[in-house]
Amino acid sequence: MSLSRAEKFLQDAERKRNQKRDDEGFGPRIEAELSAEALRNNYFAIHKQVPKQLMLPMIKANAYGHGASWTAKILNDLPNLYGLGVATLEEGAEVRAALGVRGRKTRVLVFSGIAGWSTQKGLYCERHGLTPVLSTDEDWKSFMKGSWPERLSYELKFNTGMNRLGINPAIASTILKDLKQKPASWRPQGILSHLAMGESPTQQLSVHQRQKFQGLRELFSEACPQAFFHLGNSSAIWQEKQWRLDGLTDIVRPGLSLYGIPPWPEAPTRGLVPVMQLRVSVSTVRKLKPGESLGYGATFKVKGKDSVHVAILAGGYADGIHRALSNQGFVSINGRVSRFLGRVSMDLCAVECTSQTRAGDWAQVIGPEIDIWAQAQAAETIPYELLTSVSTRVQRKYG
């Protein structure tokens, strides 16, 4: 089954499930509501900070759990868009299919999934109109040996200090020597690297990375005058004056900030609005007496002399509510922030509530009423993982 057919199958299945709920008179037990207005707002809020830069939104990992096809179609119509970034070849094909004829000229850049270049990957990129980002010395050699620059636009990623993927800058001169012996059309459309500490531009590693990238820009600018240079992620955008992105780069690559989340704890929001709200319905409310416990392992027990009202929520770690939030995380019910009680289980979890809470009320786990950085820290993780963990059995509502 091709990816586009698989995507259509999944969308049809979800539509049928939702319709069945409507026909049978019951709503979802847990849902993620996605706001197109918030997504557009964030795009413009980010660009306002770097008005001279083109935008390369990162929509890998299903747009950080928000839906890659939906996100791509919204962003495709916005100004100053350079292209869209994904991690894998399959993600690229999904985005290309979603864009359709209207987005046939939109660049779709494939980052880490290109490593280990082969003829098969080249043909896949050609078939789906994808731009490979070459990121190892070996891949560059294979790409040239196969004369792929004759058939595909491509970009080169260099390792300036992250030490994951990236071509060794030491062979940059050799690359340029090889390119000068070929037609001008063989030259890369982009030169890039990736920051290890974008939020900390004065750290020694950051200073080293900037210097390395500046050297690459100076080296490639004359031989590749049409190439675009990019380096900055959300954290670097928030620190763009310290990074001095203007003059160093032509493009920025927003990721987390695009979805309405500041790039580090306590970073200024600068107009960002959360795109996703993850809500769980209350199945029932219990009143626990002093000394009674709750859930697997009885890790929560009512202390003191007062009873505690507990809302049992119809969602668990199989939906993306991390088990690590047990006795740690927060939800908001009817405007009141409450904590998780006991262990989060596969299909259910429990939170403290008031006597006014009723079955059918909603508890927000991700959204504007919850500090997602605090939620992530409670789970000993980061917002990226909370967002990408929202599972396929959570009903999506796209607005």
C-alpha cells in the first residue's frame, strides 16, 4: 500500500469512528483540538522576530504530533516560506501528497532519513519531489558518483560541533573543487548546520559553531552564489541578536515555537499561542475517605482527617498521558489546576477535583491553562516528547 493510500485509509477510518460516535450519541473520551488560527499566529510572531529571514518550518514527527498533512496545507499559503522540513522519506512523501498540485513548487526537505544514500533513496526523492539533505562524507561521495546533482536539488549539512550528522568541514574545499569541475546547476541550493545549544549563544561550543559556520559561508558564497544558508532553530531565533543571524543566515528553522511553546522554560512567549489542546473527559467522581488509597500499587493514600474528591479521567498512557506524571503532573478542570493522584494507567488516570466536578467535564492536560514546560519537568522530559506521544486513538478536531 503506498503512503498516500495508507494516509487516506487512516483518515477514512478516523472519520468513520467519529461519525459512529455521533450516530450512537456519545462523544470522545479524549480529544486533541488543533487551531489553524494559532498556527498562523505563531508563524507570523516568529517571522516578526527575524523579518529578513525566510522560514523553513519543521513539521517532522507528524508536525510534533499536530498532524503533518494539516500543518503543511496551512503553512503552504503563508508568505516568506522557503520550504517544509521533515525527518524521513516517508514523512516527505506524506507531505508532498497532502500539498497536491497547489504545492508542487514547495520545497520539502528531508533531513536525517537521507543518511546512507542509495539509488533507491534517490529514485524515491525523484518520484515524490523531495530535496535530500546530505549529511555524511560518504553520502556526498555517493551522490556525486551517481551524478544525482544532475537530477535532484539538494542541500549540504555540515557538522560544526553537534557531532551527530554532518559533513566534516575539513572536506569543504574538496567538495568545492569537485563542484567547480561540473556545471553550475550541480551546486547545492542550501548550506546548513545544527546548533547544540541554541539557547546559549555565549557558551564556548556555541561560539565555536558560529565561527565554523561563518567560515563555511565565506567559503561557499563565491562558488555557490545562489545557495541559502541556515542554522537557527527556535532557541536561536529567540536569541537572534546574540547569534547575529542577520548576515550569517538567510533562513530560520522554527520547530517547537511554531506550535506555540517557548523554546526553553521561562522563555518569553512573544505572542505564541498553543496550537494543541489535549482534553480528557471525566468518567466519574469518587470521594475517598482518610486512609483509603487509589490505583495500582496504592501510591496515593488520603492523609489527615479530610476526605478527597477524585475525578477518574478516561485517558492514560496509551493515549499519550505519560506514566511519569503519576502523582506529579497537572490538569485543569473547570479553570482549576489540580494534580494527578496515584499512577497513570493504560486507559485511566485520576486527579484531585472539587465536589462540583461532574462526569462529562473536561480536564485539560496540554493547552493554554497548563504550563507545558512545568508539565514536562514533572514527567522528567521535555514538551517535544509530550506532544509527539499523543497517540492515534486520541480523536483529533481540526479547526
